[in-house]
Amino acid sequence: MAADNEDVVIRIRNLVNAFGSQVIHDGVDLDVWRGEVIGIVGGSGTGKSVMLRTVVGLNRPRSGSIEVLGRDVLHMTDAERHELETHWGVLFQDGALFSSLTVAQNIEVPLKEDLHLPERLMAEIAACKIGMVGLPTDAAGKYPSQLSGGMRKRAGLARALALDPDILFLDEPTAGLDPIGAAAFDQLIKDLQASLGLTVFLVT
């Protein structure tokens, strides 16, 4: 695999994550290809979420290298990082929605930060994303506390898709859902990946 192969969207080499004397990952190599769905599977406390958080820059590894879309995640300016972050969406385990904002307003947050679009257009995009993840139209005006766990996850997914990302990072997306809800969410991810050409990196 050539280092400049554009079909490799995430390239990890010799990654070491450690907290104090406890080593979580020791010399991890991983390539994720464009359009691939890759699942990092393991029991509780085995470092799955640490891996995801390291790739998206929320955790600094002890050593190693990480490239996303050909860019060195560990050595970039704040402006370069901000630009790169517009190419991925992240769904954290609990949805990580802003409790004081409605679902539509949550989805509009990245649009306001990065695109500076007119209010009406942002509202239309939010409505589109709400429909895309299978939420009812009236979910737009609801607050996270008014939603079920499954609906909060879908709302978080809609926000993760707000900027039409190339890569979708999912942190235990079906945790806390009943088997039927989990199966429906899995199918939703599969359908979105196929229709949007997403690369999906998930831990479960």
C-alpha cells in the first residue's frame, strides 16, 4: 500500500496509547479504506473508545502516527484541524446533544460554525437530515429530554451528518437500545453508508 494511496482514508502506524504505566494500545497498525465499514470490537474497558477518540484528536497518543484523508492528525495547526473536522461526523455513545437546544438547533450548530448559511437554509438542511435518519418531522422542535434513547441517537446521527462528511465515527451506536431498536439503527447506518458512500469507523 503506497503512502499516498488516496483510497486509504485512515492510516495508523505503530500507535501507542497509555495512561501512566497502563498501556492501552501497543504498536497498532491499521488502514481504513474509502467506503469501508470497520468495526472495532471488544469488551468494556478494552480501549475501543480510546482508539476512536485518538483518531479524532480528543486523546493524544504516546507515540505513533495517524493520517486522516492524507493529513497528519498529530501535527497540524488549529485552522488545519478545524478544516479536517468538517470532513467527518462523530456520534458519541449518549448522542452528546446540547440539552438546551432543540433537535433542529443541535443539527444547525456545525452549520453555523463552519458554513455561515442563512437561517432559512439551515432550517431546511436540518429538516432534511431529520428525515434522513428516520425521525418524524415534529422532532425538529423537541428537546433531547423529550426524546427516547433511540430518538436521541438518531438526532445525534443527524447532527453528525450535517456537513455531509466523508467519514462517520460511531462510538457504541446501539448501546442501551433494545434488540429491535438496535437492529433498526444498524440497518439505518447500512443504508446511509450505501446511499452516501460513507466510510464508517465504529466501536462496539
